[in-house]
Amino acid sequence: MPENPIIFIVGNSRSGTTLMARILSRHPDVHILNETHFIEEFAAERNSLRFEGEQLKSMINKMFTIQRKDYYRKAETEQYPETESVINELSQLAEISLRDIIRSFFVFEANRLGKSIPGDQTPRHVFYINEIKKMFPEALFINMSRDPRGVLLSQKYKWKAGIRLKVPLYETIRTYLNYHPILMAIMWRKGIKSALSACERIGPEEIINVKFEHLVNDPENSIKMVCDFLGVKYHHSMIDVPVSMSSTSTDEGKRGISKNVAEKWTKSLSATDVYFAEKINGELMEVLGYAFTHMKPNPLKLLFFWVVLPFQAAVIFALNLNRMGNPVTFIKKRFG
């Protein structure tokens, strides 16, 4: 009997991966886990062929901690009774690989809610589609893309959502300092290129591209298309989702999909930020059908962003070091 697929929702951060995950998780058969970051989080273990004892228990407890608390609280690892259930399932195998651990954990989390198709919503996995496909041949990918100017606006004010949701102060500061328009624009380009390259390699039966703008403006037809791709039935209730982690509004707790969010950058993003997004990503914007504004940047802001770039890059590196897995691979995937 063939295994059910694992769904991987990927794309640049702030491109609608969370929205897509919330929509799909309202399907009676689908459960999308919170961001797992397993590719980079367990980078050192990816080539291991043997997992047992305390190492195995520690890994699974960390996975449960990330799901129950959130990724930024991963250091607060606790002992979860459910870990034994996953280990018992794995003990039936002659050898245990990282793939076996991840799949068993994903299936356990879906089955716990009476569902049969698990999934992941880690945006940065867009840089690891090859590795994931090799690990999980049954994987199906939903790549979310969004206008780079919309991504920059959402990244710029992501820290505000953190304050509303009372995330730890360190995490809010990290999110605030992470924003630099040049670095964000370059990462958008690398994420889009990675996804386009994956589309050429693995084909339309295993990866689908969904534009954020299409999703918010025509959610029903967008999700019907995704359901057809996944081989599941569309339910109208799927698009009745709660708003969460919005960078540019205070609509937490409200339900439904706001259409005006896609165009907020036209009123709220500075001309200099728009300039960098268009200058760095012009070719790909054309390919994806995003129109140009040809805004003129503020010369002083332009100079400021170039001057602070190396210093801010160093700060960003330091603040994100514990989230990188292998730092060399992390940087190469995004800026190489």
C-alpha cells in the first residue's frame, strides 16, 4: 500500500506560507505542522544511518517542543510522553534514518487529530527542495510566491506582529534588526530562483506554484486548484481561516481572507525600499508578471542603506547563528 504524500509548503518568508497552511489544515484529511525547520535544524544528523537511545529521544522531544511552543523556544526542550509512541513505531524498523524519524513524527501529529496527510510549512525549505525530494520521494510541494515589494513591507514590520502576540523581547529585536532592503531583496531573488529551478527538475505533478495575490483575490479557485493537485476534495469551509501574524494590520482573531493586503505596499513601503526591490529583482519580476513603479529613491536613504549594510549583515549573522544549522550552507543557499 503506497504511503500518503507529505505536503511541503515552501517559498520566501512572508509570501503566504502560513495562510496556505491554515487553509489546508481546515481540510478533514490534512494537517500542516507548525514550521519544523528540520533540514537545517538537524543538518548534522542528515547523513547519519543509526539513531537510538538518548539521541533519538532527544531529537523527538525537540520536535515536540518546536510544535508545542514554537521554533524560537526550541532550547526549552521538555520531555513529552508522546515521544515514546513515536519511538515505539520506529522500533519496528531494522535501521532508523532521519527520514524515518521525520515521517513518523509527521504522521503521528496528523493521526493525533484524526487526519491522514501531514505537511510542513517552513518557508526556508524552498532552498532545500532537492534534498527534501531525495529524502521523501512521495513529497508534494506548494511553492508560494509574492510580489517582492509586498514581501519587503511584511518583513519590515514583522516585529510589530511579534509585539502584539507577546513573543520574547529578544525575538522581537532579532526580527526588527533582520530587516535590510538589499538583503531581503537578494533573498527573494534566491528563493524564487530555487523554486523555478525545482519546477524544471521535478515537474508539475509534484510541485505547484501559487501566487499570494491570486490566493487573496480569488481564494476559492486558488484552493480548488491546490486541492486538485493534492488529490483531495475541496471544502468551502477551508477558506474561513483566522488572521494571524499580520505585519501590517491588527486583525488578529478575525476570520476570512483580506483582499487589500496584497496591495498595501503601494501605500506603505518607502520609495527607497521599492527601488531596491525593483533594481535587484527586475528580471524575475517581469517573468512573474509584476509591474514596475520606477520610483526614485531618497538619496540619503540610499547612501545610508549601503553604508550600514556590512555592519548590519554582521549583526544579523550573530543574531541568527543558532537558527542556521551549517552556517556556510545557510549563507550559500541564500546569497551564493
